Amino acid sequence: MARITVEDSLQQAKNRFALVHLTTQRTRQLLKGSQTLIEGRNNREIVTALREIAAGKVAYAHPESLKSVKAEFKSIPDETEFVGEEEYIIE
């Protein structure tokens, strides 16, 4: 059984503070019902968030990090509630 470690996730994040911040935000999204980005087992949300970060599926949206990204991303406000598979609406 493979276990996720902080060192695996730190390779994707710049430092421990960024890792904690990124993990917290992604865990909150998962708790609100967001779809997982990796094939899930019956893991807790925090473990899933760490696995997604280690796999490179979740990145820190810092302007320095986004310079190399060519895709257009639509920002999701923190207050957005994820219910079912409905698209979020920004008014």
C-alpha cells in the first residue's frame, strides 16, 4: 500500500507554507462536493488533496506559477458552494 508523504507533495509546492495553504484550500473544495481529480479510494478529503498535489493535478495559482501555463483558467470564488454536478454561477 503506497502512502502519501509530505516530501512527495513538497516537490510540487514551493515550500511547506504553500503546501499547507494549497492543501487546505483543496480540502475545503472536496468537502463542499468538488469532483476528485485522481481515481479515488475511500480516503479522507485531506489525503485525497495531498495525493492530487503530489500527482501534479492541483497547482498553486501564484502569478509566477501561471506564467508558464498557456491554458485559460476561470477563477472560482472561495464562497462558491459545490452541489451536485451543476455549474457554478457568478453573478
